[in-house]
Amino acid sequence: MNHTYEYEIDLDGDLAPARVLRMIKPGSRVLEIGAGPGSMTKHLIGTLGCAVVAIEIEKTALEKLKEVCSKVHECDLNNPSWGEQIGKKEGLFDYVIAADVLEHLYDPDTVLGGMKKLLTPTGSVVLSLPNVGHAGLLGCLVDEDMAYGPWGLLDRTHIRFFGIKNVQSLHSSQGLAIEEAQFVVRPPASTEFTRYWDRLPAVVQDALQLNRFSHVYQVVCRSVPAERGRNHLDLMCQPVVPPDAATTRIWTEIMASQPIDSSRDSRSTIASFV
């Protein structure tokens, strides 16, 4: 049986895991935080030839992860000493990756600071983070429904939320400069929120999409200690590039085929007064 976070990765695709992997130089020494069952780990090792140390806490994921990685540590990132413990055991890394991990933690700022301390003098931190400002998610909120689910932007295990400005301040709070940044872009109909979105009045949909970041699903970025930064990117100034028509069509079809949660009221609470 597949683990919740077990998935295949098209290395040429536009999803966040593929974008993260393309930011890693082959042959590097990598610490992968929150590696899950090893979906990315196997590509870091097998495709990129990296020496990987992986961290995970969930028991069933750990067992699968050990099948693809020889250096695995069971580690609670909510324990402030996690970084010191890993540093003593494993040393420093060319890359420290946390792909869709920080939103699951009580204190993501401190964890990011710990990641920074584990870098070699030329190392980088690579993150992917969900964007809470996505129009599909906001559509659920204006319809009075915090639509938590088993995965996605409102994964029920998320306890911290980030808009574009929050991703920027998260890095700056830890003295990190963003050197490379990409947005995973999905219109609402190509997300898990498609059924919620479709029942909103058009005027509400239009209003929610006035923000130019309203289709940004995830932010993927590579950063370095600020004193080494050259680009010092401002995420609010980065272009938002829509996916091609084929990608949009494929994801719209996939999301439309997902099972319907029959426990949710299909009526829009705002249709009566718009």
C-alpha cells in the first residue's frame, strides 16, 4: 500500500518536487528533512548521485525510507536540539532540503535557522511552501468552509500558513537571501478546490483573482546566508508564469475525477447575497 506522501516524480515536470530536484547539483551532499517514504530521496540518490542523509518522524514512512536510503534518522523537528544532534552525527551539507515540511511545524522560523547552521561554506537551503493566498483556498473561506483534506494546501496536518510575503519574511528572519525562486501555478479548477470554486458566483471568482499571485499554489526557492547572497530576490517582484494549456487541462481533469466528500453541503452560502 502506498503511503499518503508517496508519489512518482516527472523530473521534467512543473510540480514542486521536480523543481526542488532541479535546484540540486549532481553529486552533492544533501540533508533531506521530512523525507517521507522517499519519493524524492530515491531521485537524489539514484538520478543525481547525491550522498543523502534523510530525516523523518512518521513510523510507516520511516520503514519505506530505509529501503531507499542508508542514512536515516528518526528526528522530531519540534525539538530545538534537532539540528545540533544531526550536525554532531553527520556534519555539514551542500544542500539542506525541506520540501513541504515547515507548514507542519510549530516553529518553522527556528527550524529554518537550524537548517542554515548545517550548511557548508558554499551550501544552500531549498524549500517548497504552500501559498495560503491561492484563490481556490480563499474561495472555500468566503463560502465559510475550511476545507481540510488528506493532502494539498489544506492538508489537515498543516499548522502554519504562508502567503508570499510570509515566505519572504521567513527567510529574512533567519538571515537568508533568496537566490532562486519559482512558483508552481495552478488555476482553481486545476486544484483540489475545483468543486468549491465552481459553485461560487462569477463576481466572487473575479474578485478573488484580482491579486496577481492568486493562482500561485506553491513557492519553491533556494537561499543562502545573506552575506553570501548575490541576487537577494524579492518574491513580490517575481513573475507569475501560468502553466501551459496541456498541463492545465490534465490537472483540471485529474481534480475533477477526485471522489466527492458527500458530508459537505453543496450549497454556496454566499450566492444568496452576491
